Amino acid sequence: MRGSNRLRQLRAMSQRIQEPLSKLRPNITRSTNPYPSKKSLTLRQGTKNKPPPVGDSDIKKWNMAITTHMRNGQLESALHVFNTMPRRSSVSYNAMISGYLMNDKFDLAKDLFDKMPERDLVSWNVMISGCIKNNNLAAARKLFEQMPERDVVSWNTMLSGYAQNGCVNEARKIFDRMPDKNAISWNALLATYVHNGRIEEARRLFESKTDWEAVSWNCLMGGFVKRKMLVDARQIFDRMPVRDEVSWNTTITGYAQNGEIEEARRLFDDSPIHDVFTWTAMVSGYVQNGMVNEARRFFDEMPEKNEVSWNAMIAGYVQYKKMDMAREMFETMPCRNVTSWNTMITGYAQAGEIAQARNLFDRMPRRDPISWAAMIAGYAQSGYSEEALHLFMEMKRCGERLNRSSFTCALSTCAQIAALELGKQLHGRLVKAGFETGCFVGNALLLMYCKCGSIDEACTAFEEIAEKDVVSWNTMIAGYARHGFGKVALMIFESMKNAGFKPDDATMVGVLSACSHAGLVERGREYFYSMNRDYGITANSRHYTCMVDLLGRAGRLDEAQNLMRNMPFEPDAATWGALLGASRKHGNMELAEKAAEVMFEMEPDNAGMYVLLSNLYAASGRWADVGKMRLKMRENGVKKVPGCSWLEVLDKIHTFSVGDSCHPERDRIYSYLEELNLKMKQEGYVSSTKLVLHDVDEEEKEHMLKYHSEKLAVAFGILSIPVGRPIRVIKNLRVCEDCHNAIKYISKIADRLIILRDSNRFHHFSGGSCSCGDYW
């Protein structure tokens, strides 16, 4: 509240700018006012009817006072000086605007900029820089185009703005338009290419001229190091006319990070400069090569340590899950900074000790956006989705700047729980922040829409990403595949290749999955056997699992087994699981039992495998074997994961379990389900009672199927969501055959689009059919 009152006071004082200057004369009777000169005070005391002349020296002193106050965070004092100035120059306005921006008061800066009677180049450049700092690239671009004249600073500011937001092509366009370029311009474009992974373009730019500074050589060399191109990095190092400590440290770091720790040590010994960063590079190198004890020995020998050195050692212990050692160093380090806290929070979160992570987060003397993002990610990765979103909202309320990482974590959390409406709100905020065109946040946005069942909005977001990367394309391919639109996924794959992107192993997993979901067996075989030849991709376990799934779904179980026998490595649990699922689908009891026995050895706690085999036994009427499965689960301490379904209505998540009696609308839901059940039977619906894992009569089996969680959620959705809007339901397990069949009938009777996401894929029900074509 205190911060809000202070902001309102500043706004009120700012409004005085528009008052007549006769009301804004300084209070000359205050002996404490240090800003006017003695000469102007003397003149004023001798003149009753007209204001004394104000010299440039007076204005200069007042401007300096404004700057001093702003640097010290004394905004009210600065504004008081500004308001009491009889005459102001553009420098006065610029000092105020710069000060507001320095103190993160963008709105006040923009308001004052708009009120300026006359702007100079500095005014425009400062405001454009402020827009970029405030993550509002669109506003910066608008101001830039409105400028009556520009200097090299103006161009460089926009170039840097595009670079910071990953808009490489726009940065290059600005560079090409520049009438005059200086070293900053060239270095900015070089850094833009390097930092955005366009290393070959960086190389071509570098080779286009010769008079580069040492910082430029180091930048390109650092880019090669980051891309693990050590041969190229070493060539740059050897060609350098002058090497500084950054050159040596970058090269040492490159070898150390890429497993060549002995060469890094040789360079360390040859280096004429051994500063704290050189030592720290070696400590980090030993850590990254798994030599934590050697890193500690090197750390202990360091003649001088700074917070980076301590943090590197702490990060080493965190990386190898030695949280006790990390905590010991953290508690004893003399120069703890926000990175130290963030590293420990991340370590505890990754170790599943979320309470410890939150305890440290609450104790932090100062937080930065990374602190918030680490804690949000910790909650999300530990399954505390609601806590993650609550913390994101708290971050915004605290006035913390929302960065890419925090947006990405929040969007990923929305994807996990399928909170589409909240995801859309986040989308609106990141558009305001100017992040929507960058691929880092853009990819998280794509994933959110895909996992929330809104593939059309995912496609729109995909088109709006200015700089797509391989992950962007992979997300869309996998998204269309999971939604049952396999042929569209393959069209996206062809577009990806036509756009000049080389597929990676994740791409081919999406492609093979698309073929599997769409039943495109021959195309899937063709892609699988040609991906090494065409793209240099060696098939891994995920690719083999997709192929076993593809062949198994199509009933080609012998071919699937042969493929597993000829794998260059042992099939993993996922591959055997695919074979078990296919065996259940096609009623091959012998093969299903064989796959299940292997699965029980590999994953004895996987309840899903017990349930799959039990379903197969029940469908065959082998109730004694169903009982054995239940007994085996009890003996092994395996508990079946309860099935539940949920949907979002009016920004609230509604969750249902089988036969749910807790929902406040239960009577209305059950009554509507009874009504639907009658209409479905009239349309020809018959319950799949063979799926019930209990030896009871048919009527009881039918009753048990009627109130599955997904049916309750769908019924509630129809009753609560306005006509014309899709009903999006999420289930934590695979949708059962009976519910899949029933929802097809419901979509026709209610004339609604119903999108169901289960643990395996999406189903789009409309007009009595499903997007999967019953091939699931």
C-alpha cells in the first residue's frame, strides 16, 4: 500500500507540470533550497512585479540536482525540483525521464515524454531505450519510426532491442538501413547472430571486415564454444592479434566444458594471466566433467575467490545431488548473492525437497526474476500446479518484472493442468510485454495450446513466431499427431523441410507417432528406415517404440516382435508396454502375458500394466486370473491410480472421480446423464460391459460404467459451457472403450464439439465420430 500511495503522489505532482509557470516559481523564502544561484536570489528580492531572469547556469544546477536525486532513488525530491523550476530545458525533461526509467517507473516516464513541449534527439533515444527495457518492443519501434531525425545511437538502440528479443532478421534489416555504422553497430549485429545460434552468419559477417576489436574476436570465439565447435574456436584464438584475459578464459572454458579437461589444464598452465575467472573456469570444468572432488581441491587452492567461484562449487554439489555439501558451502560463503540463493532453490526443487526450496525462497533478502522462475518451475515440476500459478500471480502483484522464464514456467503449468482460459490471459500479457514473437516463450505458448486441446490457436500462435526454430516445428508436428490429425502433422513435416530446417530425433518421434495415430503403416515404415540415410538420425528406443506401436495397432504383431528381436539394444519398458497394449487391442492373450511378465520385472510398481492384463482377462471371462492380478498387486504393494477427469469452467477447475457424489451440481449432472443414456440407447448405443473387472450380472456392470469420471465431466460441461464453445475434458488415465463410444453418441445428441485429452492422446468428438477414427 505504501508503494501505491507513493506512486499516486508522484502522479499528482507530475500533473502540476501543466500549471501556468507563474504558479511554479521556486519558494525563495526557504533557506534550505540549494538550487538557485545567489545572483538570481538577489535579483528576485529587488523586483516585485516581474520574475527575475534565469540563467543557463541555474538550469544546469537544477538539472544536476534532478539527476542526483534520481540516482539516489529520491523521486519526490527530483520532481519537486523539476516542478519549481521557472524555466526548463529539454535536458531537464530528459533528466526526469531517464530518472523515472532508471527507477522502473515507465508509465511516469512515458507520460512526461508525451507532455514535452519540445523534444531533442536525446529525448527520443532515451524513451526508445526505456520501451525496450520495459519489454515493449512494439512501442519502441513506433517511436523510432516517428522520429524526425535519427543518429547512430537511435539506430544502435533499435538494433539492440531487436537483438535482445531474438528478432534476428529485423535486427539485420535495421543494420542494413543504417546510413552510418560505428563499431557498436557491427559488434551488436555480430553478438545478435552469435547469441541466437546463427553462427555461420556471424562468421560471414566477421570475415567481411578486418578491423575488429578484441571484444568482437572474443564474442565469435564464445559463439563457437557455445556450439561445441572447438576447432573453429581454437582457430580464432590462434589468429587473434591480441589476446586478453577473456580470450584465455573463454578458450579454457570451452575445452573444460566439452570434456577436454587435460587440454584446458594445459592452457591454464600456459596462460600469462591467472585471475579469479581463470581459476573459476577450471573449477566449473572439473564439475562439468563429473570430477567434483578435483574441483573442490582446485577451489581450495585458489588464491582469491569471489561469489562466482563459490557459486560454481555450490552448483557442482547441486548438480550431483550432494545437497548437504552444497548447503554447508552456502551457509559458510562470505559473499552470498542472489545467484547463490537461486542455485540452492533450484537444487532443492530438483531433488523434490520443495518445502526446503520454499523456505529459502521466503528467506531471500532480495529476489530477481530468476528466483521467482526457479520457485515456479520447482512447484510445476513437483506436481504442485496450483501453487505454481499462485506464485506467478504473486510475482505480478509484487511488481516483479515478468521475464521469459517466468512466462514459460507459467505457460507450462497451464499446459499440465489444461487451464486454457488462464493460458489465454498469460498470452495477452506476454503480447503486451513484447515476448510473443520470440521462439523461447513462443514454443511454450504452442505447447500450452496443444496440451489444452486448442490446436487451431496453437497453429495461429505458430504463425506469429517471427523466428521459428526446430522446437517450434517439432511442437506442432507432435501436437497434430496427438490430436489425431496425422496427415496434417506430416504436411507440417514437409513444410519444415521446405523451410530449410533439418529434422532431429524428436522430429522423427513426432512423425512416427503421427503415422501410428493415423494408421499410416507404410509411410511410417518408410520414414523409419530412411531417417538415417536422409537426415543422419540413428534410431533410438523412442523411435522403436513408435514403430512397435504402429505395427501393433495395425495388427501386425509378428512383425512388431521381429522388430524388437532385431533392435541393436534391449527393448525398454515403453517398448514392451506398446506391445502389451497392441496385444490387448487384438485379443492376443499369449503375447500379452509374455509382454506383461517382462514388464512386471522391469517396472514392478507400474499399476497400468496390471490393469491392462486384468482387462484382457475380464474380456475373456477369466475371472480367476483377474483375482490373481489383484492379489499380485496387493503382494507387491502396487496401488491402482484412481481415474479422474476435470475441466475448466469460468476460470475454475472442476474435478470428477467415478461415481462422484461430492460435486455441488451432482443431482443435476446425474439426472442429465440418465436422460442422455436413454437417448443414446435409442440411437443404438450398447454398453461395453466386458470391460468391467468384476464378476457381476450385466445390469450391474452397465450401472458401473454409466458414471465414469469422463462421462460426468462431459455432462457437466454440456450443462455449464455455452453452446458454440468446445467442451474440453482431461483424464489422467487412458479413456476406456465404453466412454469413448458413449461420448461419440453424446456429441451427436447434444450437437457439441467435445475434446478429450487422456494420458495417450486427444480425441475430438463431433457429430457422432472421433478424430482418431476409432484407431486408438
